[in-house]
Amino acid sequence: MPDVGVMVPLVAIFGGLIWLLVRAIRGREVERRVIFIFIFVAVATPILFPITFQEHATPVVKDLFDRIENLPPGSTILMSFDFDPAMAPEVQPMANALARHSLTREHKIVFMCLWATGQSLLNTTLEYVIKPDFPHLVDGVDFVNVGYKAGNEGVLNVIVSDFKKMFPTDVNGVPLDSIEIFDKVGSCRDFDLILTVGGGRPGPKEWVLFVGDPANVPIGAGVAAVVAPQLYPYYPRQVIGILGGIKGAAEYESELAQTHPRFEDMEKPGLRMMGPQTLAHVVIMAFIVIGNIAFFRGRRGRKTE
Amino acid sequence: MRQLVPLTITFCVGTLLIVSVFIPPLGDLERTFTLWFDIIAVFAFFLGGGNLLRVHINKLWRRKKDWGFSIVTLAGFATMLAAGLFKIGNPGDIATAVDAPGSMFYTIFDSVVVPLGSTMYSLLAFFVASASYRAFRAKNREATLLLLAAFIILLGRTPFGLMLTEWVPDSFSLLQIPNLAIWIMNSPNLAGQRAIMIGIGLGVVSMSLRLILGIERSYLGGDNA
Amino acid sequence: MTFHRGRTSSLASGFSARLIIVIVVIAFLAAPAMWSRADGPDIVLAGSDSALVSLAPVTSLVAADNTYDNGDALRLTWVPSIDDRLIDSKIIGYRVYRLAGTGEPEAIADLPPGSNQYLDETVLRDSVYSYYVSTLSERAEFPSNRTAVISPQREWINLDRGYLFLIALAIAGAVIYYVTVAKRGKKLFVRKIAGLEAIDDAVGRATEMGRPVLFIPGIHDMDDVQTLAALTILGRVSRTIADYESKIFMPVARSLVMTAGREVIKSSYQAAGRPDAYSDDMVNYITDEQFGYVAAVDGIMVREKPATVFLLGAFFAESLILAETGNSVGAIQIAGTARPAQLPFFIAACDFTLIGEELFAASAYLSGEPRQLGSLKGQDVGKVIAMVVIMIGVISLTFAEAWKIEFMQDILDRLSVVFSTN
């Protein structure tokens, strides 16, 4: 029996849409504020009364998943948090899923940020994902946080040939020379994979232009949905996989839970947020139909006059 | 003279940077100039911050319209400045990172700036709906194509897209909505994006040449006859 | 054969035989110590191990100067140990040793199994070096032969970028050529750009309604060419505003842009003969923070209700928020950006949109100055080159893939080399 808390808002939404459709047939346009109310209810309902849907990884997501899955354990991955709090709801789930997957496969991760705001969001992943899920891992041995460096593309220009020149120590002041992960890593060329999560500038495109392509290092990208189309020209050669928006995050979480059952019960914010996205998309599509009906009815009315 | 100095600097730096791409001993110049620009921009913070203070103090002093909000601006400015400069609440001494967890700066950032930024970003959900309602009208052939593509992409980004077209046989898998959505993104959309990017690249080259050669100088002021 | 000699001779032959046996045994034992690799060190044992696994060293080790650099790198290549190919390979990695001049060997890098190259970027120009690479097992190292001594060389010209230079020369040359042609008075055709044609009408509308014009130059700093393009348009727009005696507000997100914006507007008002009407308060710095800036600008739009909004420059996620808010207050909006991801939002929400290169062409278009228009024509030569190359690439790829025509594959390979950025 479906939850009453879910049914009432859904009935209200669809009932309201039908009412607006009837008005549209009479040539009446919908006011902007009415649209906002419908979107509010459509987004709030699945958040308050969780609705989740099954997700299957599309090839562009699966390729990245398979690459991390098939890297030999102990491979070194560089992960850059290049986003701010505004983008966090969309890309933080991806960052968490990628970190979980990499550490489950026993890869070593070097965390860094090109955005000043990325540091606190990286701390969020370390505190609320890595420490609880992997309590046996040691900072400085299994993963390293080298923190934020100002300079945007200037930073990339340096680390592509000399990582320690730009990051001589980690955030705790420990010299990278004394960290075992960096025994085999002198520059970005020595990483087995670079993961960049973000979408602004500097972001995945800059990573491809300044590091991935010149140094021939594969790049995996987790980006906001609006940025994903910009990366398709680089897929699959320079960018081996793209997680685009909440859907990309949901697909990756789904794939992770299926492949590694220990994550079956993990928090899946990507999958959870697909509920509001799905319902919002349905409402937007309904409004597009209503808008076109109102437009054609209005045009016919004007022609008649 | 007022324009001659900046134009000369623009010409010299621009030419050097172009040449440095082809002359390895000059290869580090781009990095150096980028760092120099960052340093100059940091000094310019004083100009911007000073302007912000002047405007709001003036508004407050003269009790102009909405002067109450200027109090909020000035209080926020002073609080974050003090928290960052004096490392209030930082674990450790004044040399610790300004955004160290537990510091006042970090707490305010995490509790105020982050939620406010997310709130503004969330406005996009509402504005996408209102913009879609207004923009996706089948007024002509191109608009109709846009409308159809938008529908397919919207459906493809939800599980309903797969549900609706699961019955399509594998030999026609492209007609399944999620695959069709990916095809639209990968083929016509990508072709258009690449064309725009080529045009942008050429536009940047042309604009840069105009700037370097001093043909374009209106950004310096004084050339708007 | 039987040897029968006298007693003395049998004793002498017995002694000789024993001596010979002793000499052979000593030689056999001493041979490894006496045999020295002229080019490489001995096997290094990390600890005594009676069951030492012997691994083959790397072969064909070559040290060469890294091409087209400032003399600060040497490139090593080698063929990995044949033991590396075994499924149960005992190789745990490779260690690169460097000898500077006549100095002692210094370990400079540890590489994983399978490695076959290394770029040493810690060398000094005009110093001499030689290298060897040791194959590593759990307990021992098996060094290769040493390379010949080599010194990193500086190359003054990067010939790898020869094609890039030629393409850049072609496009830049075309721009300069058409600028020269335009200076001589030749009329150049430029198609109409609706957004730019509408500027005068948009400013006129603001004047008639008694409402201000809002100019937003993006959220990036002066190092972004889009911001510079926006400022060049600002010069023309503010001149029109000054002529029409209208008002302009320009909230900015970067301090340097504030300074530049003030200069531009000030000189426009001076050129229009209205220096007294200019005020520094027309351009205000808000904040660097993206959504803080957006919130402030939205507030300005809702309170001041501008009649015309210009959104020109680098925008990101805030593009739709700004455009929709401008639409909600009834403003006519002219937008332009070179960020493809934001163009759809502007096209959906604004009245006119300058797409990509139109933003950069705007200042030339508005000024009508021959030299600037000539640069637009030169830019078109670049487009023709791009179109021709794309057609060649598409045809070659089609024939190469469909009919496996080798000549077409060669063309594709050549195109990849020419247009590679490495």
C-alpha cells in the first residue's frame, strides 16, 4: 500500500496539472509563481517521503567504474575536489562514491583541491565517509591530503612535471618525501588515474588540457549535469568516463552497491535525489505541454479576432 | 602616455607569451606571469574591499534607503575579517590554516556561507521550470526540434525513459530513450558544441591579436569617440 | 691409453695433475670476482640468502637528451627484464641510478614492474651523467649495463610544435593581412548580428522609461578575454548611455574589473561631453563569491527594475538565475558568453544572445573601424581552414574504416600529428 504521505502530494500535483491543462485549452497562460509552487511540491515530496528508482549504469559511467575496478590494488589515484558548496549537493555524492570505490579496491588516493572552497568539502568526505567506512586506513599511508593551492591552471602546469614543487608537504605539514605513496610518484605522469570532481574553472577541462593530454594520464570526471556535454569531445580518449549530474552519481552508487555488497546499506544520496529530479522533470515536461497548448490556443484565438 | 605604457606592456607580454610556446627556455614564463597576475589581483582586493566599505558606511551614515541591510553587510565583513586575521577559535597558534576545522572562520563558513550558496544554487530548479515553460514553444520548425530534443533528454535523465521503451528490441536499442538521449548529447549536440568551440577559439585568437597589437584599446578607456 | 712411466715420473705426473686440478678449482671459484662488468656494478645482495632468485637485468638501456626542452631533462628507455613477462614474476620493480660525472651512483627513482622509461628532470644543463637500471627482487638488485655519459642539451626552438606554428602563422597572418587591406579602404562585409543592432534601441527604451541600464561583465577577472570583450562593449554602450542621458549601474565581482570599468565609463562620459554626469558609484564591487554576487545583483534588479540588462562575459551556474530575474522585472536582455554550457540558458531566457565568437566580434562590429573589421575577416580564414580539415578528416575516416584504404589511414595519421598539442 503506497504511503499516504507520498500519495497526497502526488495526487495534488497531477490534479493541479490537469486543472492547468484545462485552463490552457481555454488559452490561459500559467503564472510564474504557480510553476514555482508545483516545482516546490514536486521536489519536496520525494525528499520528505523518499522515493527511489532502480538505476543502471550507462556506458559512460560504467567505463569509469570498470577502470577503477580493474586497476591493480595499490594503484595510485589523484583526486581533486574542484567545487564549492553550491555545487556540492550535485557532485559530493560522486566524490564520496569514487573515494569509497577506490579505497575498497585498496588503491592509494592523493587528495587535493584547486578551489579554496574545495578543502572544507574534502574534509567532509574524509570525516563522514572515509573515517567511518575505512577506520583501518591511515592518513599518510593509505591516503594523503595535500590540500588547496592557489593558481588555477598555474598549479596544473607545475604538478604535471613536479608534484612536490607545488605541494612540498601535506596539510599536516608532513613532507611528501617521507610519505611512502610518493616514493613512486614524482609528477602527475606517475599516477595511474586522475579523478576530478567539479565543473567550473579550473575543472575537468583544464585537467585534460594541462595534465591529461600532455602527460598521457587517464582522467575520470564527476561533473555537474550542465557541464557534462562539454566533456563528451574528450570521451573516451582523454576522459575515460564521465559522471554527469545526479543521474551519474546515482548510476555509480547503484553499480558500486551491486558489485560490492558491503555498500548495499550505505547512504546513497545520488539515488535518493533521483526521486526529486524525476518528479521535477515530469512536472517540467507537463508544463511544457501546457505551455504549448496555451500558446496554440492563444494564437488561434488571436487569428479568430 | 596614459595609454602608451599599458599598450606597450600588453604588446611585450603578449608577444613573449606567444613566443614562449615555441622556445623552450622561455617555457616557464606563462607560469611566472600567471603568478604575477595573482599577486596583483590580491592587492586589488584592497580596492574592492575599500569600495565596499565606503559605499555601505556612506549609506549607513546618510540613512539612505535600505540602510539597515548595510549594517548586515558591514557586520559580516568585520566578523569574517577578524575571524580570519586573528585566527579566532583556531586550534593551535596564529600560524595555523585560516580554515582549520574548529575555527570560527570555518564554523561560519560551514554554517552560513555553504547553506546560503546552496540556497542560491537551488533557485535554478525553479528558474529552469519557468524558463522551459516560456522557451519551449513549437513556434517554428527549429523550435519544434528543440522541443522534441528537450523532451527526450528530460525523459532520458529519469528512470521512466527506460521504463517506457524497455520493449524496444536490442537491434533498435538506439530508439530506447536513455540511449537516444545519450546519442543526442554525443552527436548533434556535440557537433554543435564543437563548432561553437572552434568559433570561440578563433574569436579569442582574433581578439587577442587586436589587444596585443593595440588595435583594440577601448578597455583602457579614452578611445570612445 | 695406458701410461706406464718410471716411479719418479709417476710421482711428477701425479703432482702435476693435482696442481692442475687445484688451479682449475681456484680459477672456477675466482672467476666471478675477477670478471668485472666494465659498465655496471656487481649484483647487490640485500642480505645473505642461500636461495637467491636470479633475475635478468633490463636491456637496451639508452639515455638520450629530452628533446625540445631547456636542457633540464634526460630520457631513459629500456627493454624490461625478460622475467617481467612471467606470470609469477619475482620482480618487484626497477630502480634507476644516476652517476653525475665521476661521482657515486645515486638512486633517483623506484618504478613499478613493467616500466620501460623514465624522465629525469632533476639534471643540470652542461653536467655529464650516466645511468643504470637495476631489476629488483625481494632481496637483491640486478643492475644493467651503464649507459654512455650524456649531457642534457638546451634546444632553442621546439620543432615538435612546427605545425602549430604554421597554423598560428596562417591565422595570424590572415588577420594582419585583412587589417592591412581594410586600412587601405576596402569595404568588408560583416553579417548583421541582431543582438548588437538592438543595443541602441535597448538603451533608448531605458531612457524613455526613465529606468537605468544594468551592465554585468561576468564574474571573471581581467585575465579572461571574455571580460575584456565585455569591457570593450561597455565602452560603446556607455557612450550611447551618456549621449541619451540615461543611467548605468555596473556591479562587479572583481576589484580589477571595477577599476577598469570606471575608467571606461568615465572616458565615455567625457567623450560625450558630460563629465559631470559621471560618478564612481556607477561601478561597485560586490564580492568575489559567486552566489553572493548573484544574490546582490538579483536584489539590484528587483529594486531598481532596470529597463535593459546586459549580461556579457564569463558566466557559470548563475547565468539562468540572472537572466530569469531580469526577465521577471520586464527588462530587455542582451547576453553574450563564450561558455557553451551557459548559452542555452541565455538563449531560453534573454531577448538577444551573442554566441561565442559574436561576443569577441562585438567591439569591431560596433566601432565599424576598418582595422577591427579586417580582423573579423582574417578570423574567417581560420574557419575555412577548420572546415576543410574537418571534411578531409571525415572523408578519410569513413574510407579508412569502411573500406580499409591504407592511404586514407595515412592521411588520418598525418592529421593527428599536425593537430596534436603534445
